[in-house]
Amino acid sequence: MTTRLNPYISFRDNARDAITFYESVFGGELNISTFGDMQGSQDPAESEKVMHAMLVTPGGLTLMAADTPNGMEYNPGDNISVSLSGEASDEAELRGFWDKLVDGGTVTVPLESAPWGDTFGMCADKFGINWLVNIAGDQQQQ
């Protein structure tokens, strides 16, 4: 079995919107469990909040998300960045992800040639999550 690093992003009341948006970006199979489904909260107002969501893509990406319960502190976007990286052969796919992520978001570093020879960009999506996209340069040019 392979050990995986899976980003797990916390939201406040909009995890379902966010994870379904990421499903539209990356595709894949999405499973969502609410606090009500899992009897995870005594507060009836939290019954429809997402307790755990997991998106698994055909390409092997896994992204998890949840709503932060009302009784817990929440600081959006300041504690996570998600990195997407691949080879030059993955460029079309990675650029497609980039185009969808920046729609309604903010580009902080344009996706363009970087000093180290790769194509690199940074953005914050419409939910305030920071993304880094790196497309490896042609290694034969070095």
C-alpha cells in the first residue's frame, strides 16, 4: 500500500459548495457525509453541515473537506496551500485545472515560465484556498 498525502480543507458552512466545485474542476467520485448522517453533533442546526467529504479522481488525486463546527475557531485560507504538479506531458490537464481554479478567484502569480525552468503559478480560488500549479520544464533543455 502506498502512503498518500491528502489535503484536508476546513470550511465554515460552505464545504459542500467548495467540494462540489472541486469535483467540477478535477472530476472523480465524491462522497459526502453530514453531521446528521454520522450523529456527529448535538446541535440540530449542524445536521446538514459536511462532517467529511472525499473526492477521488481518476488520475489519483484525493481531496478531503469538512465544515468546521460552530463551537470551533475558523480562519479561512491562512493555513493551507494545495500544490498541483506534473510533467510537461500533463500540461494540458494542469492548465485546465488552473483555468477553472482562477475563475472567480485571484491570480497571485501568473501561470508562466519560472526562473527554474518550469511553468508556475499561484492563485486563490473563490473560496479563499491558495493553489500552486507547477508544470515541469523540458529537462533536455538544461
